[in-house]
Amino acid sequence: VFFSVIALLMIALIGCTSKPKLYVLNWGDYIDLDLLDVFEDEYDVKVVYREVGSNEEMATLLQANSSPYDIAVPSDYMIDKLKTLELIQPIDFDQLSNYDDLTVIPELYALYEANGFSDYIVPYAWGTIGILYNTDNANLKPLIESVGWDALFEYGDTYDVGMYDSPRDAVAAALLYLGYHVNSEVESELLAAENALKSANFTAWGEDNLKGLVIQGTLDMALVYSGDYFSEYYLALEDEVDINFEYFVPETTNIWVDAMVIPSSAQNLDLAHKFIDFFLEYEHALQNSDYIGYAPTFEE
């Protein structure tokens, strides 16, 4: 009986390890995990899913190549860098049956088409940066709506302010605060943005945790992504709890696009394309967008 049990266990273990693995690199809370389960069942595959807190962390992992990833979801500026470093490869759109009937929102397509990496990506989501603030303090709403980006940089002595620990977003916010173009390459303007970030009295630097800190009241306001607000808003509605936070986007902001890419180190190209196509299917895309709280990148 003992040896029979051992044999059965060995067979079970062999069965568990025989499934192909798909390695996916993505941001925190940026995909509906239920859909990953559906994909695993549909294609009899094991998805090895890893979360990161920044584009820079994602690039470091892809450069290390210690665990080859088949899918990654970086932002537009990092995609440009990854292409230059030859860390991503062109996508075979002939393998994406759901892509043919889709049209990328023209304004979003224009953000990356001119940079020459449209063959390397399938847009995943887009959004803005703005200020999430706690509404328990009645003074915050009129202040933020009147001064915009100044609220983050000039009111740290009065309020608890959080800044996103991401070079793209922090520098973008500083440039916008100073009235410069968000994509400025002028050395003096970039130096001024650096000094603004150094001089501001931020209570905390963070990433996905900033939204929670504002909602808890630990922070009065923080720089966040639009999806941070919407995901928390819909979650609060679902849980039927009081909503004590709002999101304000100043007149001028930064619009970004995240996209699915296939790293050059990918070991399972066929499954990588199936994964992308799976999330392009209408019902899957709708469910995923509803979960992550970010706007879809395709027109109806």
C-alpha cells in the first residue's frame, strides 16, 4: 500500500509539473486574477505572475534575464527604452484573431506611433495623473481646485502630501507645476523640476499604497493615477462604504499608455500571443477594464 501511494503521488506531481508555464510581469492590482484562472483552464497552462511597483523595476528584471518573461506591461516611455535596448520583440499580429476588428483610439495611437514601436505593442490601458484627496477635510477641495499642482508642492507644511515614487510621474508633476511642457528636454527646466521635488515637503513617497494612505486619512492628498481613484471608487460602491475621497485633474496633465509587450527572452511565443489575444476578446477586455479601473484603449 505504501509503495502504491508513493507511485500515485509521483504520477500526480508529474502531472502538475507537465503544464507549460507562461511568465507574466505586470503592475500591482493591474489585472483581473479571475481571468488568469480562466486562461489557465482554457489553455491548460500555469501562469507565473509577478508584480512590480515601477517601470524601472520592470526593466531591471527584463535586463537581468534570470527568469525569462513571456509577457510584460510597461508604459510608453519605457517601451521606447526597452526597444532601444533590444529587450522586446515585434508582435506577430497574424496570431491575434481578436485584433483585426479593433481600432486604437486615434489620440492614443498618436502618442506612440511616431516613436516607431507600434509593431512591438498591443495597448492595454490608458489614464492620467492627478491629485487624490481626502474629503473629510472640507478645506482641501476648494484649495486643490483653485491652485492645482501647486497643492502638492507648496502646501506640504500645512497638509500631509504623498508623491509617486516614479521618475516619470514625479518629474512630470514638477514640470507641470512649474508651467513647463511635460516632455521638456530643456536642461534648465529639468533642473528646476529636480529642485522643486527636493524642496517640496512631501510626507511620503510611495506607489500603489498612496491611494490607501489618502483614504485612511494618513495623507491628505497624493499624486496618483486615474485608475487608482476609479478602482477604489467602484470598490467602495460594491462594499457599500462611505466614499471619503475625490480625484482632481488640473487643466494640464500627463496622459500615458501602458501596453502588452513580448520580451526578447520569451520562451513560449505561441502562448504569449494567445495570452494577448485572450485579453483582446470583448468580454474579457470588458471584465478586465472594469476590474483595474482604467479606460480601454480601443474604440467600440
